[in-house]
Amino acid sequence: MPLLSRMQTLLDLSKAVDWLGPLALRLYLAPVFWMAGTNKIDGWENTVAWFGSSDWGLGLPFPALLAFLAVGSEVVGAIALVIGLGVRWICIPLMITMAVAAATAHWQNGWLAIATGSGMFATERTIGAIDRLDRAKSILKEHGNYEWLTENGSIVMLNDGIEFAATYFIMLLVLFFIGGGRYVSLDYWIKKNLGKQIAESPND
């Protein structure tokens, strides 16, 4: 027991830097949403068309409005996550955005973001994609400079499943419950300052 107690004491010391957890989540997610939002802005007309088209897009009603809300959530959310302002509040529209994306754009493709031919999440779709990938690799090896093509990374087959959207949703869910963390978020200092003002205010 003394050994376990000492180990627990050492583990508890890590609480002094527990603000690193939410900070890491915020700084990881911020560029993800910034790039997603700004890319939609750069191709705004295509974005609205993709939101509304039932043939090749999401088939959503009010595509311009929903695209605007998605882009606003992503761009404003990225900034809010970096500075730690209104973190719990901004997580709500971002989680909704991720849930809508998972349900409309990725659900039909299964779980995997990148296709694999084996494992618990492999499907006929991903197995078929790997067969095609192997065929593409053989063509490239025969007719192309395969070593040059793969010098900076392996060739993969995109499956576009819900994996990334679900992962981001879970990360946002954690931030929703724990907030932006201590010391390096504006939320922390605003709350601390308000608490100080309330404590110092005269009682009626």
C-alpha cells in the first residue's frame, strides 16, 4: 500500500499542469475548423450547391443558410478555440456541425476515413477499394516512377467514412464538459475576474 500511495501522490502532482489537456485539444482542433471553414468560403458557390444538391451533394434544405451557419461556426469556432473564449458555448454549434456532417456526408461510407481491407471496420466497400488500390499500384509500378510517387507518403484509397467527424465530435464533447482549461484561456481569466468582483462587491 505505501508504494501505491506514493505512486498515487506522484500521479496527483500532474494536476498542476492539467491545463495542458484542454489546451492541446483546442490547438489541435482550431486549424481543422479554420481550414474547413475558409475552404468553404473560397468556393462559396460550390459549397452552397453541394449543401443543396440531392444528386451529388447533401440535399439539405435552405443550403445558403446552412452553409453560412456551418462556415460561421467553423471560422469563429477556430478563433475562439485558439484564444479560449466561450469554449463551452462554441463547442455546441461545432458538435452539431460534426453530427450533421457524419449523418449526411459520411454515414453511408461506414466508419473508416481511409479504406482498409481487413479489421473490424472493413466492409465490402473498403475491401473493394483496396482491390482497386492494389490494381492502381501495379499500373503505377509498371508505367510510372513508383518510388518517386511514394517518396513523400504511401498511396491510399479515401473511404470518407464518419471516423474523423466522430473523432472531432468526441474531442469537442470533452471540451464542452471541461472548458478551455486554466491559465491559457480567456474564459479562465474572465471567470476569475468576475468571481473576484462578486467577492469584493458590498452586500445589500
